[in-house]
Amino acid sequence: MKILVYGIGALGTVYATLLKKKGHTVCAIDTDDVVSTVADGMLFVTGIWGEHRAILDEAVKSVEDLKQRDFDLIIVTVKAYNTAEVCRDLLPVLGDDTIVMLAQNGYGNYDEAVQYIPAEQLVLARVIFGAETLATGFSKVSVEADPVVIGSPDNRVPVEKLQHFAGVFTEAGIETEISDEIMKYLWGKIIYNCALNPLGAILEVPYGYLVKEDESRVIVDDIIREIFQVLAAMGQDTFWPDAQAYSEEFYNKLIIKTADHHSSMLQDINRGRKTEIEYLNGAIVRLGKQYNIDTPANEMMRTMVHRKEQLKAI
């Protein structure tokens, strides 16, 4: 297969390395400083999935620089706030049968992507393994909570295609399943990220610490409760009937698997990068206003993360 990975940060490096190692043609696009650092195309992955390295077929800074065209698969791993721009840039290398997979955090990526990419060519991925950047082009897989799940929000992509790509990923070492309820999976991840990612970034502690202390646990509970109120107003189903049911699984299963994980938002702040807070708790705040639901806990997280971004920039 011919695969393009747009964004070789922590997650993109894992996908690019393992897929290339499995024998696929893999190209990558990233910023000039990233591409110049991996000028030889060498990527590395370490952690719970073992030690891996691979040399990319191309690593360039723009679509115009690519020699390859008509990719079978394009994996988008950029930050959510870059989704629209990236999808617009991809049009010159989008073949009639190309599938674009959005492997990103947050709410709203699909709506922005579908402005440029036909729904029949868009796939969403719920990625719930943790990857950290040790250096440019060098990622560590630190935790795996569940298999990756891929799907089409409106079931516009044929099941056969989804099964094919799930098989390709699984064969490469990234266990992947398909679902016709992908939005339920994505909302599960959004709730989880909203509850832990910003608070973990603000307090600079691993996820497990947040639920041990009463003060932070109250905030987590409030965030979850507000999100379920918003979801009910939206008419959006999840795998849990209410906040209480979600919280039982959250505390008894989900947090246990990722107790030692550090917030990706903290990693962004420490590197002086913009966070995805507006696509997580910020999105909940906007949806709350749209449906007349108060979301003070999510608003607090949004405000505090923006303040921490500003302080880091000083």
C-alpha cells in the first residue's frame, strides 16, 4: 500500500514506523524543522510494543514536494486546530479511492474535514494507546488501554474497506477493530480526555494522581456530569446511559489502565505549543451554550489551560 502520514509527532511516528517496517510505501509530511531533523527519513519507536526503526520513502514539508501521488491511505495526526487547513492541502494527492483517516483528539474534526474530503473517503479512528515524543522522530508507546477502533460516522465507507485497513494496521502491530458506532467510541475518548487531560496538565501529575485526591476528583466528577448533560441535550448516544454509569467504568477500569500516563496537553505546554483545549473542554462549553446547559467546570479547565499556555510563553 501507498500510505501518507501527515504529522510525524508522537502518534504519527508510531504509525509511520510500524507500517513501513511491515513493507508498505510510507511517506510523511511535517514542518520544515521536523523534516530537517529526520532528513535521512529514519524513525524510531520504543516502549511496550518493543523496539522498532524504519526509513521512510519520503519526508517532506509540503504536499507540493511529494513525488508520490494517489495514496491508498492518508493518516492525519496533526493537532485538531490544523484539520481544515491540512485537508484542503491534501486535495492534490487525493485519488478517487484514497481513504483519509483522522486519528486525532477532540470534537469537530470530522465536520471540518468533510468540507474538503468526501464523506465516502473519510474514516475516523478512536486511538487509545498512549505515545510520547522522546525526540523528533522518536516515540515511546507507554500504554494501551484498548484496540484502536475505526469507522465512518454515517456508514458511508464500505465495511470491506474498513476491514481491509483494520487488518493492515493489526498486521503492523497496531491492533484495530471496526465499528458502525464510531461516534460512541469517539465520545468515550472525548469524555475521558476532557476529564483528565487539562487537569493533568495544570497540576503536572499523572492521571492516577487526579483520582486519589478528593479535591481533584470532585473536579473530574463535575466535568463528566456536565458533558453528559450536554450529550443528553444534543441527543447523542454513548455506551453509558448516564454519568454515573460512565464514572463506574472510569474509576474501576479506564483510569487503572492509564494511571501512570502524563497528559499530552502537558507535553504541548512544556514545548511551548498550542494545546487542543478548544476541541475538548472548549467544545463542551460551546455546545453547552448552544443547548443552554451550564458548564462551569469545563469552562474553568478551558480558562486555566489558556492561562498556563500564556505563562509558559512569558
